[in-house]
Amino acid sequence: NQVEGFGKELAKALKAEYLDDVLLKKSFTSTQTLKTRFARWNNMEETFVLENAEQIKNKHILLVDDLITTGATIEACANVLKASPGVKISVVSMAFTE
């Protein structure tokens, strides 16, 4: 998984902890490539779940994605992470499209 490798290397460079047991994908979605922003959002709704929320309480989270097109996946992930009290979220991506 290229995002996992990217995230681990970023964490190492930032001297930060890499957590892969907090934001989990609970269902697998069909490809997003030909969908509109609204269709992408509907496809992402309720796809992710927050586990071990205490690990990120009052922390600044760097959310990593491989490609940002419409932002639907990042937005869905951020909405789930915000359920943990005091979380601040920043986003980094390997690429984006317009």
C-alpha cells in the first residue's frame, strides 16, 4: 500500500507516531474515478470507523492520502476523526487533481 509507506516515512521524518489502528475502513467501496463529487460523498458515507479514539484525544493528526480529487474521502475521514475530543486535523497528499 503506497499510502501506508508514504505515511510511515512521513512519521519517521517528523519524529511522530504512525497509527494504523485508529481510522479503519469498515466497508469497501467501488471505484471513485468516474463519480461526481456528490456520488463520491455518498459512496464514502459511513465507510470509515473510529477505533481506539483515546490514542488521538487532544492531538494534532496528519491525515495522509495518495490522491485528492474532490476531497470526499479526506472529508469523510476527517469527520470520523473529529469524534475524538480536542483533535486537530491537517492533511497531506501524494498528489491532487483539479
